[in-house]
Amino acid sequence: MAAKKKEEKTEFVNKQGKRLDGRTTDQVRPIKIQVGVVPRARYSYRMATFSVPDRKNPKPGRRDIEISKVSSEAFERAIFTERFPNTAIDIFVEVLDSNAGTRIAALTCAAVAVADAGIPMRDLISGVAVGKAGGKIIVDMNKFEEDAPDAVDIPMAILPNTEEIVLLQMDGLLSKKEWLEARGKAFEAIKQVYELQKQALLKKYEQPVEAAENGGVVQ
Amino acid sequence: MSSLVSWDFRTDKVLQAIREGKRLDARAFDQYRKINIVKNISENADGSARVKIGETDVIVGVKMITSTPFPDSPDAGTLNVGVELLPIASPTFEAGPPDKESIELARVVDRGIRESKCLDFKEWSIEEGTLCWTAFVDIYALNHDGNLFDAAALASIVSLLETKMPKLEDKKIVKGEYKGKIKLSRKPLLCTFAKIANSVVADPSLPEEKAQSARFSVAVTEDDYLTAFQKGGLGSFTASEIDSAIDIALKNTKEIRKQI
Amino acid sequence: MKKIVVPGELLTAERKRPGEHVFMQNGKLYSDVIGILDDKPGDVSVIALEGRYVPRMDDVIVGVVGSEKATGFMVDLNSFTQSFVSKKDIREQLKPGYIISARVLDVNELKEAELGQIRVFYGGEIISISPVKVPRVIGKNASMLDVLKRGTNSTILVGRNGWIWAKGGNVQLLIKLVEKIEREAHLENLTVKVQDFVANANKSVKPQAFAENPALEERKAVEKLDKELKGMVLNNESDSNGS
């Protein structure tokens, strides 16, 4: 499939407004967030060697270090760090599989983990990678779209209550008008992401099924 | 992660239980915890797996890369095993380059696979002297609850069995296209034992590992060959303890292989 | 059922006093943690459901001895820092890995605890629960703790820091009971539910294969500490987590 696509001129958004994977320009990919997946718990952002198509050197590279920096800066704004004098809060992120929008997925996930750890925060951090491909502004690009000739990638993360932007980067060429459209779409998409983050946090506290009261483990 | 015995509050209890012929989790001395295997957990890897032994949790991803053969084996491909003991896996693991614990683990897993001759490296030669395949097996520990060795080795073998060979065009990898899977002529599995007081137990849990005076791992194949030994730790084993461990390994792996 | 809120969730725009884990922004009140909303006429607070232990004076805690230094030992108490205990202040011989009970004598501005009344407990098991849920493990007038003791026959010492030391009886069952309390800390009628669980579980949850019996002095020491709990008014609004 990959080789064939190189020959055709790729239509990133067709006349019905559908993208290559069937989504509309406003739709994010299916998101799954789960807390408590590994028992134990500075923002250290690392990617597994097999998380990307070309094997990545296990040593953190300049890209990893930059992502760690802008992400920890986002957390500095979100966490009430003044309540923890003389203390470091280490947030470790390991990306096991990557397909565009990775730093935002990592940050969104990390925010849920930090809340689950009981660390006081002004707000969750919610984000989306918005961008442009094939002349159209789209949210949550996948790897294909990210490789479009006119691709623009804008990872953005906010504190949802005040809509303060705590992470914002851009790669590509964009007109101011396009930026305003992108910003609008991003804020809308972020609302969906925020709902999913809340659900993931609350899932732990859902009413347990009473039927399993036989001394067995309640899942 | 320190190789010195780090005293755990359970250590005394483990020692006492062992002296009474018992293990804290009521297992028999030669019994494994529950093993859970999930194949192909990564889309970008050429082969991958996640293995849990009890609560010990390990993920492995394999990437097949074209590279230059070693000068002393110009007509063969290579295997490269790496281990990352992630900080989330244990309070004793720190971020940073691989330390001697992760290096030992990587080399033992490598030895078990390589020495079993289950991979025919000559089949991985693309152009003698200039180009060959290298399999990078990268192991990530997600949770350490004892016996990362066996979980890593098992996940590595399962990943290799799932690994697809990338398609080559003009000696360059065509992304996303594959031609069959790599061939393994054997499925070596690693079995690790802990020496605690005067007893030897298979598949040590974390408290048992903390109480152990020494560790012994042996890799065995389905046709009853032994392909790697590794003794670790400051203590020692008697010859007959090693012999029984080998017998137990041969027996246990027959069951474990059924799960692959 | 009580409402559970997440960090940054808007609690009210009314003019109320911000209580525990609540902050004001642009005249409105928000939660800063995941917790149970406690909305009272005069003030709003949130009872945190997760978080590490923040030491308070007079708390009895269960700790684990860490590394030995020249003049003392570091003790891990599930907080943000370890506490240093001077060799001059301890009567018994300590070793890294030992379990101790201690009382928090003082807390400084870095939230480091000064520990005293150190006592060693041997063997047993440490069961961990979120410190904010400890009041549920004890219960009003130690009622829940009684249910746990009678149901398992274990000697149980509940540390305010979320670490519970238990020995003897059916510790495996106790672990399951504490897990249940942790999962359902925010629900009502918990004591009754736990009693039901005990009634049904006693047959299927077997004690660990290796039996341990607490020494008489250990049982007495725990009883003495338990007496304190009977009279105590336990704040359900814990201030664990830096406020």
C-alpha cells in the first residue's frame, strides 16, 4: 500500500470532507486512557526503539530532550509545586508505539497519571495536535498526514478551565487565517479529550458489581 | 539497582519459610507463577510481545535492520539484545544508561538465543562483506516482581517467532512491506533459580530474590540441549543443586512452550 | 452517592470559604485533586482520594528502616522525605529492612517528620493503602478495625501514613479486606459490606502457607496503640498532600 500511494497524488481530504482513514477534519482518533496499568510511579520522555518505523537509538536524543523540557514547563504551570518545597516530582513517560501526535498523547496521559497520584493541580492538561495537510486544517493527524508535502504540525496543550495554553509548538508554513482556524478546531477537539481524561480517572471509583462478593477478587 | 543484597523486611520471613520447606506464596519449590503472553503489542515493531510472570511485566520489540557484517563473519547477519530497566518498574531502578544489572540480563538472554543456534545467521547475509540483517531485540521492564530474566527471555523468543522479514528493494528496506517471518529452528527458554538458605527455588518472586544468596539461570531447548548457564550473586551452588535445577528446567519448559 | 471531582473541576461560583483542597480563581472555587466533594453551607472542601502521607504531629506511623548512616538510620514512611533517626534515640538494634512503629514528634516546614517512641516489629506483612483512606480502615470508634481483627484473627497496627503492619491469623484475607476498603472508601455502609465479605470469604481465602504468630510483647504494644484510636476523633478530611 505504501509504495502505491507514492505514485498517486494523495487527496488528504476528499470532496465529502473525509480523510484517508475516514475521519472528518474535526475528529480525533479513538483514544484509550487507563490508570493503574503498572503498579508503581522531572518529565523524562523516552521512546522505545521499536516505537517508530526506523529503529530509534535507545539513548535520549535532542528531540526527546526538547519534548521533556516543554512538557515539564507545562506541568510547572499545572502543578501546585509551591506545596512541595525541596521536593522533585519525577514524571516518567515511555512511548511504546508512536504514530504522530506522540508528545501530546504522552502529555495528556501523564496529566492523568499525575492526578491519579494525588498531586494537587490547578487543572488537568489536555491537548491535541492540530495541523494542515492537503490544504485543509485537520485535528489529530496520523503519520500519513504528517508526511504530506504541505504538512503543518501544531501540538497544543491547555489548562481547560482557563483555556491557558501551556504547550504550543509549530512546524511548517501557515497563514494567520489558517492559524485561527486551527486554534478554533483545536479547542473544540480538546474538549473531547478532556472528557476522556475525566472518565479514565473516575473509572476507578465506579460502583463495584455487588455480585462478586464471594471472597473472590472484584475486578 | 544494586547487586548487593538489599535487605527487605520480608527477607527473614522468606528464610524462615524456606527452612520449613515452604514459600510465601504457597508455591512448590519448582513451580512457576502464572505466565501470560500477548503477541504483537506494537505496530511499529517487526515483532513484539508482552510477557507477565506473576506481576513481573516485560515488553520486547524486535526491529530488523540492514547493517554491515562483522569483519570476522562477512557472510552472516547479527543479533543485538538490549535491556532497559525502566524507573517505573522498580523504586531501585534509576533513569540513565544501562548499568551492570541490565547488561548482564541482556547478555544472558542473548546467550540463550545465540548459542542454541536457533537462528541461522548465514541466512541473514544480503551481500557478502557489505550488507546483512541485524535483529535488534529491545527489552523493556515495566514491572519488577522477581525474575526479570525469564520474563525477558520468554518475551524475546516469542517476539522473534512473530518477527516479519522486511522486504528489500535495491538493498533498501521497503517500509511497511514484509516477506515471511524469520525462521527459528529451536525455541530456547531460560529458567532461573534462587539459592535461599540451603534450598533452591524456581522462578523467584521479588522477596525471594532479595533473600537469595545466589542466582542460577539455564537456557534449554525442546530437544533437551542446554545452551547457556549463568550464575550470579555472591553465594554459591553445589554441583548436585545445579544438576537438579537443570532437570527442573527441562521439565518446566515443556509446559511453558505449550503457551507459545 | 457522593460526587467525585477531578483536579481543576469547578465546584461553585457561590461565595463560600475554600476549604481543604479547594482554591479560588476568578472568584470561583475549584478542586485541586481527585476526591469527594464536601459541599457545606459555609464552605466547600474536597476529601482527597489519592496521595502520599504528609506527616502530622502525634500521628502513629509504620515505617521501614532504610540505610544505616554513621550516627543513625533513615526511615521510609511513605512520605516525600525519609526521616533520620539518631542511634542515641533508639533502644533496640535496628537493621535496614526492619519494620518499626513510631510517633511523629514534630514536623518542620519541609514536611520532614521527627520520629520518636520507636519500636521494632518482626516478620508479618505490610499492607499499603492510600493514607487518605486510613480513617476508613479504622472507622468510627475503631469499629472497622474491630471487624478486621475479628474477621482475620490478626494482630493489626494501622499507621496513619497508610502502612498497616499485620501478623498472625489470616493475613491473606486481611489484604483482600483492605483492598476492598481502598476501592470502596468513597461509598456508604462500608463496615457492613466488609462484614459480609468476611462471612463469605473465610472459606475461600486461605492464610499463607507459612504461619507466623505475633509475640506477646508485640500484641501488647499494638493493643496499647489501639486504645488511642478508640477515643480519637478522626478527621475524614485529611490534610495529606501539601495544603
